[in-house]
Amino acid sequence: MIKIIKGNIVFTPTPDKFTVLPHGHILVSDGKVKGVYQELPREYRNLAITDYGDRLIIPGMNDLHCHASQFKHVGMAMDKELIPWLENYTFPEEAKFQDTKYAEKIYQNFIKEIWKQGTTRIVVFATVHKESTMRLLDMFINSGLGAYVGKVNMDNNCPDYIRENSADSLKDTEDIIIKYQNKSPLVKPIITPRFAPSCSEWLLAELGKLGQKFGIPVQSHLSENKNEVKWVQKLFPDADYYGDVYRQYDLFGATPTLMAHCSLSSEEEMKLMKENNVLAVHCPTSNLNVGSGLMPIRRFMDRGIKLGLGSDLSGGHLPSLMKVMVYAIQTSKIFWANSEKQMDFLTNSEAFFIATKGGGSFFGKVGSFEAGYDFDALIIDDEELNYLDYTLEERLERFIYLGDDRHILHRYVSGNLIKKPDF
Amino acid sequence: MIKIIKGNIVFTPTPDKFTVLPHGHILVSDGKVKGVYQELPREYRNLAITDYGDRLIIPGMNDLHCHASQFKHVGMAMDKELIPWLENYTFPEEAKFQDTKYAEKIYQNFIKEIWKQGTTRIVVFATVHKESTMRLLDMFINSGLGAYVGKVNMDNNCPDYIRENSADSLKDTEDIIIKYQNKSPLVKPIITPRFAPSCSEWLLAELGKLGQKFGIPVQSHLSENKNEVKWVQKLFPDADYYGDVYRQYDLFGATPTLMAHCSLSSEEEMKLMKENNVLAVHCPTSNLNVGSGLMPIRRFMDRGIKLGLGSDLSGGHLPSLMKVMVYAIQTSKIFWANSEKQMDFLTNSEAFFIATKGGGSFFGKVGSFEAGYDFDALIIDDEELNYLDYTLEERLERFIYLGDDRHILHRYVSGNLIKKPDF
């Protein structure tokens, strides 16, 4: 049960710098890292080594926000505004997932794509449909990747053809939880009110109770754009701010919670996120594409709020977390420039930390090669990009900025080599 | 000498919309488009057809600003600030181009990369070195791609080890012009003061005279970031604004001129650009990476200023103009959001127009399939991305947002199929 993996190891136990072991060793036991060694300790020298030579070994990528059901629309309709985009593209598309055959086709392509791009764990929105959502859970289990899968709850403020009956919405969610809560160590259900306006207060309250009853985590959207924030204030006049709506219904940290976007979070909202250990998911590609607010990620870091990155397909167009990292750095530089360099931009190691150990924390001990962490890893063959004298850190940076799936040789999740899904 | 190319033709004679001919025909005669036809006219029906089936046929990409000599550093040192980046990376790297063998190695990789990414015409900065610059000109001639290549002029405000003697700078530039001005129809020299501060007033004046004497175009940088703009004001107190420095020395439209960045151009500067037909090159990836100002491209469009896109390697990290287009759209959405939707964002067809016909105008009749235009084209095999019912415009958009070199089947320049350079 012990494996030794050798290669150029790069990871980020802390955000401030990379830990680099040229031709180092990772000892993996029962799927978990037992230790990382420049020189292999004497007692392990008889064990077989998987030697990846000059290749890079980095933690797998954790995508904390993604709409699996919007995969058909990735990279298109980008010059439509949000409301026409939802009405003409997103909602009609999601309605098709009533048909489990259609859902299977899209979800197969989706899982193959995220596998290809080096995402080893992901948190996704499915649709309101119970059967299709269960197919997606089963497909993730078969894939070997790690996932939280959310059946979307939506009984309010949406077209009739996709609106749920409130009681059914709750019942379907509970059925899925009961069936899948303990089915797989890597693939689990997550409670997923689409966002505050799309659920009745009754449903929000019941979902909060359900989460606590079963100890199920929660995901939703928060403070993404101005009109949305104003609308929430109007719909929930008793709430002090947007996040306070979720808090009122025990959906804001009562169980592990992540909130996508948080671009316009107020000081109080950030304070509550910190207090309640709510993880903020930064989705910079989506924020740019949709033209909503940009998230001032440095403010969240300064306040010690947990952070992860999200591809937010199909508002975001790029399934690769490497590329989302680049956008996170770039958008942080807008704040840097606009603040006359007072608000520091993200360094490479900070962005990498957020994509790996930051986001990984939602899945347990995931996203690092420290002892006790699940061995989730990517083996990077960057020979094509590495034709001159680059350092290991420069090689990693060039892979992040310039590389693609062709440079990902292998993917590991919890110590298992994950093959391309054969759907 | 007549070729007929058939496939799904998409191009932009005007920015407002795509012209789409499903399974249409392009008649190419002597490297130029003679006409585009949905149904082939009777008189051509006996000619052989190159039928690309269900593939897309689009104009080639024109990259109007790029530092070929910085190719080693593409996608790295991205968390260094501008001055340390210049001092520790760019200038020491450029100094190596004194060695023509080193230059050849980098330029070979560079040309192969831009070929791969579908750039069919490009305007590049080389370095101050005459011999290396001539090698680059020769290599472009051999490649079959179109290029303007600039020997950089720099006799001021730079480290001694890369500073030119002023008279030599002028003499080397003139030598290159004489040797290459009429050597190739596709590859030409361009006058290239690095930017106003890097040239003495004597050299700027002489370069202006040289440009007019031989009718040679000009490229440089303009109004990229705040400190640079302030510095230029201090160095050239008699100039009304940055662009006025170039104007004083006949380097701002006396011959065809392009200026990279223009992020912070004032109203007067934009007015002079319009009057003098100076083309503004938008480099959004670079602007984000360097953390300099973002260019409000809509303002330039509203004023009828000519526009092109630039990869600006290695300030920009992406050699693909498709991806630069995406960033141009995304950064325009920041202005759209910040202006409460008063400043329209770039539509797909507008961005495509700028990357093709807009930038192409610097090379002559290039970047469209209208009659009389050089037949520069890319054949796009997007089957992998096109597994559902997408329209041709959606397919093009998905290729732009999600595609890469794997989806570019063929490249044509002036009617010739361009093979991968065999350096």
C-alpha cells in the first residue's frame, strides 16, 4: 500500500512561497501523503519508485464553483447580457435535463473535459432534476474524481417551465442526500439553493434544517453584481445584507459553506464570512465575461477569509483552473493599479495556494503534499515549453500561463491514478 | 493561378456583424480574393475545388505589436513589477541578441509559435542589433508569413550594455532599410524607436527624416502607463502631450504609423491620431499582466481611430490573437460595467474585425475576403468543440474562446498554403 513517487515537486504549504524539491520523493500510503523527502529515508530504499524524471509534480486543481449543466454553452453567447443570457440560453438549456439521456450526454462530455484539464476535485451545480443529478453523482463516482454535486433548489423567481414545487424540491434533495451521503468517500451531495432570490423563505428555512440534520455542506451565489444585491435587499428587507439572508436560514456556515463571487461583499458580510468560516470562491473569468463586479481578493486575504477558485462554467469560459489562476492574478492587478499600488496583487505562489490548498480545504486535507494530505497530484510534462534554462518555479509559471492539457501526463486522486473516463 | 476554396466562410467586412456563407466559395486569383460566392458562378464550375467540408474558413490573424526578442520570457516573471522586470529580465535578455546564434535559436522558436497559433501577419520589435534583426527578416521571408520587422533604436535612458551609439543606430537602421525595403513583398523593415524616452532628440529627428526619405512605416509605444506619461512630459517639456513628441519628429503619421497601448491617451492625443491616421494597437493581455492602464477601446472606435490587436509578447503572455480578442472583449466589459453600461462593450464581430480587417489594414488590403484582398486565411477544424447543434457563429465564438492550435488545420498567406517552418 506504499507508493513512492519521484520528480520535481512543487507545492505551497503556505501562500507566501513555493516549496520546491528537485528530484524529490513523495511517500504515499493508503492514498495519503506520509512525507516528502529530498533524500529517501533509509527504511524506504527497498521500495519500488515511480520516477517521473524531469517532470513536475504538483497538487491537483480544486474547482469550487461550476455549473455542470451549462457545459453546452461554454465559450458562447458571451456578448449577451445577463438577463437575456439566462432567459434565452441558460434556463431553456437546464430545462432539457428533465431528459436523463440528454443529461448523460452533456455530463459525460463535462467530466471528460474537467479530467482533461487537471481538475481533480470539483463542486458543481447540476439542475433542479433529481434523476439527472443522481446520474451525475454516479458518473463522478465512476470517474474516480472528487466532487460535491448539488441538485439545484429553485421554487421562486424563475420561468414556470423550470420552477419546482417547494415540497418536491425539499423531498428530492433529501432523497439524494440519503442515497448518496455515504455511498462514496470522494463524491457527495451538497445543498444548493441557486441563490437567495430563487428560493422561497420556506424552502430556504427547510434547506437550512436539512443541512444541519444530515451535516451536509452548502453552496450558493453571493453579492455577484449590483442589481442582484439591490434585488436581494428588496426581497429580504429584514436582512442586514445579502449574506445575512443565508445566515437567517442556517445556510451560512452552520455546515461547511462556500459562496461564489462575493465581488461586492460589504465589510459586515466579510466579517460574518470570517466568523462563520464561509469560504469565498473567486471566479474571475466569469466576473469579466458577465461584466459583473470584480472581486477584490486581497481584501479577503487580509481578513483571513478562506478562499478558493472557481471556473464558473459557463459564465466563465475556461475549465482549466490554471487559466483561472492567471485571471485571478490579472484582475488583482487592476485593484493594485487603481489603488496606486497600495493593494498588493496576487503573487504566483498565492494564486497557486488558493487553487490547491485553499480550495482543497473544502474537501478535507486536500491540495498539499504535507503529511496527512490526500495524494491528489498532476504530473506535468512541460518539455515543449522548457527548451531553455528555466528554473523549476519558472517552468511551473510557464505551464500555468502557457500550458494546456497536452502537458498533463497523469492525474492522481487520493493516491489513485485516474484514467480518462470511458463513458 | 485560380483557386477555389470551399467551406463555411465567416468574416467581417464591417465591425457590426459577421458575414457568413455556409458551404460557400472563395475564388482566389494570384493570391487575391476575386470574389466570395454562395453558389459558384457558371464560368468557374469547371475548376477544381479545394473543399474543406464542414470546416470554418476565416481571415488570418494580424498581430500588430510583439517583441520577438522577448520570446524566452513569455509566461514568466509575471509577478515582477515593470522596472525590475526590464532590468533583470528584458534588457539582459535583449543584450544576448548580439550573438546571432542565440538570436537564431529564439527567433526560430518564435516564428514556429506564431505560425502554430494562426498569426499570418505580424509587426515585431527585434533588438538594437543589426545582424540579428537581419536574420529575423530572412527567417520571416523563408517562413512565408507576412511581417514588419523593426530594429530597435535606443541611445538614451537605458543600461550602458544595451545602449547604442546614436550615429550607428541611424546607420544600421538605414542599412537594413536599403537591403530589405524591396526584397520581399511580404516582409519589410519598420522604423522602431523603442519609445520616446529611449531615443535622443537627434535620433528621433533623424529617424523621422529616414522614414520620409524611404517611405518606411513607424511603430512605437504610446501612453501605456502613468509613470511613463509623466516621465515623457518631463523629458520633452515642449511637447503638448506624449504623441506630440513623435509628431514633432515626423514619427506620428508622416508615414504609416502604429502605436502600441494608448491606454492613457488624452482627448488631444486621440484627435491627432485620427487626423494623422495613426493606428492604435490594443494589447489587453499585456495591460493586465503589467498592471498598467486598461485601454478604453470604445472611445477610439467612437472617434473613428484605426485599431488593431497586439499580443505584446512578453508583457502579454499569449501568442494567439484569438485569445487576445477574448481579453479585448473582457476588458471592454470593465469599462461597460464601470460606466453603468454607457460605454458599450466589444461585440464578437467588433473584436474579430479589429483582429482581422482592422489590423490587416496596416499591411494593405489584408484581413477580409472582399474582392481585392490578399487571401490570408485559417482553416478551422473545430469538430472536437462542435459536438452539438451550434450555429456557425457560435462555432466561431467557441473556437475563439476555447480553441487552440490543434483546431487550426491550415494557414494561407497571399494565397499560399504556409507549412510549418522547418528551421
